[in-house]
Amino acid sequence: MTHVAIQPSYGNAVARRHWKDTLDQEVSFGTSPHADALTEDQLEWLLRVHPSGRARFWGATSAQDRNMSLLGAGDVVLFTGQNHVRGVGEVGATFRNADFADTMWSKDPTKGSWLNVYSLLAFQPILIPYKEIWDLPSFNTGDSFMGLRVLRGDRADEVLDGLGIRTSTESRRKIERDIEVARLISEGAKVVEVEGVHTERTAYRRSEREIVVHRAEALLVTEYRETLSGLDVRRLRTPSGITDLHVAGKDGCEVIEAKSDSGHGHVRLALGQLLDYAPHSPERVERLSALFPGRPADADVALLHRYGIDVLYRVALHQFERLEASGDARNHMRQAWSR
């Protein structure tokens, strides 16, 4: 299970200097003075994760020993500062080494070395306003995310799902799962549960990784949301995931799922997610809608209409068209939505 750390890292001059030194650029940890400060095991582990001998790094003081003990390879870090998530990273190696930390960052005058060190398998600079996190069901408006915070379980999944974060470790595990299932089927063996496919840490050998933050859908949702007024607009956490929009108005509740593309594959995804979300709404769902950046093909509009789902699509800045499903289709499907 992936943990998510919210890591303040850009709010003052010292943090920004550290950012410039070890996040804006990779550090050559295999050369002096960095290599001299590493134990043999730490250097070996770093080279397994980063065969090039270079990586981005961050650290935390001993005050964060407990939080840092929770983080491991494949976990996600949101690097925050000045009211934004400014970067998203995927954890590689983690260890405690004050001497190594001191070769990269000046000590904190009161808390000492940034000895809880972690490297990053992947790092993506980004600019996500705190409001997008505040909109998630488990967060409060105005939270300034002071101090390192490690989220686990449902709260971590909520952030990953809500911000559209996909890690390289997750992608690799899916590929390995597909390979394993294909092998078992071809050999006539029983297909084990996904938890039965284990990955040893040595499998992290790869020089280039990518963490993906899907922003197109979030920006589309933000723009559409700005066209709504006088309505209770929020996001809803369900056992199936986080809705893009849950809108309550005088005509009842509407659940909206946004997609970054208007092609058939994305239409099918929106259809499945909407039908999955609807029964979990705390209010009776009167309308389901799929939101796209452009008009889907006629056959895809017909597919959604068949299940009583409206089509919303962008035609210009802050302008959207709605293609409504028939009343009969919506009334017929509403019985299934509300179960």
C-alpha cells in the first residue's frame, strides 16, 4: 500500500536553497565527498536504485524519525510551499546518515542534521494549489500543511486518486502482474490473488522512471466548476474512488466524472465510473454526467445516453454544452443508480 508524505520544502530561504541543490538537480552520490560519508550497504542500495550514480534527495531532522520510518520505496511525496504543491516525487532509498546529509545541506541551528535521507526514483515539478487538496473529503479548507505529515490507507489513496498521481512503481507492478497471470494461465495453474505477486527490492533497478500527475482532468473540472453558482459543489469519497464533482441543487444531486480525452476508451471509463459511484451518494442521484474537453463521437454520445447519462463538453473558455439523455432512459436507470 502506497503512503503519501506531505513535505514542507519551499516556504523559507533555507528550504528553497536545499531545493535548488538537491531537487532541481541530481547529486552525484558515488563521488567524494558524498560517497565517503555512506556506509557500504547504503552505497550499494543507492546504486541498485540509481545505477547512474546520480539522484535527487531530500531529508528530515531527527524530530521526524517516527514519520520517516513509515516511508519506503514507491511511496509518494508532495513537496509543498507558498500555498502550492510544487513537486511530486516517488521515494527510492531511505536511510539515516547525518554525515551524508551534512555533505548536502547545512544543519538546522536547533534541530541539527537532516539525517533522515531519501532519494527519489522520480520527480516532477508541478504547481497544484492547496485548494485542490482542500476539496478532497478528508481535508479542511485553510490547512497550511505545516510540518511533515505521512498519510496512510484511505487518506493516502484519496490524495493519489484525487490529484491523479500514478507512480512508476505502480505501473511496473501492473506489468509484472499481467506477465504473471499470463504465465499461470499458459501453464494451466491457478491464478493467485494480486497480493501473491511479490517484488523484491532488487527489482527497482532502472535508470529512468516517471511519476505522472494527470492535470488535464483537474483543470477541466476547475473550469466547469467556475460556471456553477448557488449550488453545493464538492467531491465525494466512495468505496469506488473519488468523484470529480458531486453537485446538489434544487433539481437534485448530480455526479460528474471528467475525462481528459473525448475518445471511445475514455467514454467507456467515464461510463463505468459513474455507474460505480452513483449508488454510494448520500443523496438520491437525479443525474449522471460525463465531462469532456470536446464533443465525443455520435456513437459514444449514444452509448452514454443509453444508460441515462448526460454528456457535457467544452466549446470555449468557461462555455460548456450539455447533451441530455432522454427522460425515459434516465428514469429507467435511476433505479439502478440508487441501489
